[in-house]
Amino acid sequence: MFISSAIAQTAPAAAAGGDMQSSLMSMLPLLLMFVVLYFVMIRPQMKKQKEHRAMIDALAKGDEVVTAGGLLGRISKMGDNYVGLDVANNVEIQIQRSAIVQVLPKGTIK
């Protein structure tokens, strides 16, 4: 009983051309979501990374900076991957260059 009704409900051969169009239309929302995701999340994040890299490359001795941990200090030594940071009188710490998140205007730290 079920087999005969299933055979009777097969799609006609003329509708096979419309099947390709419907599969493309079903993928359109997925493609649209990816495009929106790229412009809303991925592209701004790449831009922010590029700006941070330019800031890190432009660091110089004497710059006043803020680290990711919230420490404020003045750069006293420069290395390839690390910088020496004066945080108080006679107190110098070594931090990674990538831990610097902001360069402050000169004279901010007294």
C-alpha cells in the first residue's frame, strides 16, 4: 500500500530543470550570511590588527605607553621582541612588544 502511493508521487521529468534553480536559491542565504560576516567582523578585525602592528613598529625610546595589563611606563630599552619599561624610579621591567596597547602623549606620566 505504501509503496504504490510513493511511486505515484514521483516528480515529473519536466520539473528536473527547476530543481537546479531551487538548490541555488537555497544556498543564497548562506552566501549572504558569509558576506555580511566578512564585512561586519573579519574586515574590521584585520584593520585593527594592521593598525596595532604599525603602532608597535613605530615605538621609540622615550615613548610613554600602556600595556595590556594596565601598567604605564616609559620605554627605556628597545629590543626585537622585548622592550624595557621604566614604571617607577629605579624600577625597570621587560615586556613583550605586543603587550603594548596604547602610546600616550608625551608628558602624560609625571
